[in-house]
Amino acid sequence: MTLPPDTPPPRFRPRPWIHLETPQAVELWIDEHNSALQELVQPQETGVGICFTLAEGGNVTMQTTGDAVVLDVDQEAEWIAPLISAATGAEPPRGRVWILPDDRLVQLILGLSTLVLSTTLVVGHPFGARGRRLGY
């Protein structure tokens, strides 16, 4: 996709994913991304999160709040639903937005780790109908 010459470059660029194999590695990744979000995202911005581009196709956009993990699974990534359920013990939602307890974040990232191609910070993502404030 080529952008018109007067289009500003994307604010955030995809970062190649490094497979995380232990809970400690996941916790370190969470801390690093939390710091990046706090540094790069303005407090008034909503729809803040991380988009996981899956190697086999599709995107899962994640946002954390004080007590929940919100996942927006696009249509191309619907194939990942059984893995999300297995990793977190959650039942699939009726729509594409999953709401998981915040204590499932490490298990979720461990479960997704081998399937992720890259990650990109996002702002302005609707997360269903709710563009939430920074809570990562």
C-alpha cells in the first residue's frame, strides 16, 4: 500500500515479535510495553493498546484496564478463538470482543507467543464500541 506523498508517516511501526517462553519473560515484556505506552501516548488518548499481527493471518488488538484484558479479534483471526479459550479458560464471546480477567494476561501472552509475527502500539482503536482510556 502506497500512501500519498503528503501523508505523515505512521505514528507507531510494527516491531518483530520475539517468542516468550516463560512467565518471567512475559512479565518483562509487559513492563517494557507499559513503559513505552506511558512515554508515547498522551493521557487524553483513547483506544490505546497493542495490535498483535498473527503469522497465519489476522490481528488481535489488546488493551488492559485496571481489572480486565480486552481483546478485539478481527475476522481474519477468528481461528485463534480456541487457543484464547484454552490459554485463559474463557468462553468465546458472541461478538469479536473478549473481556478477560486481568489475572489471565500472562497465560494469554504465553499462549499467543508462538503465533505472533509482530506487534504495533495503537491509539484510537474502538475496542467494540468503547474507546477506553490508557490503562495498560
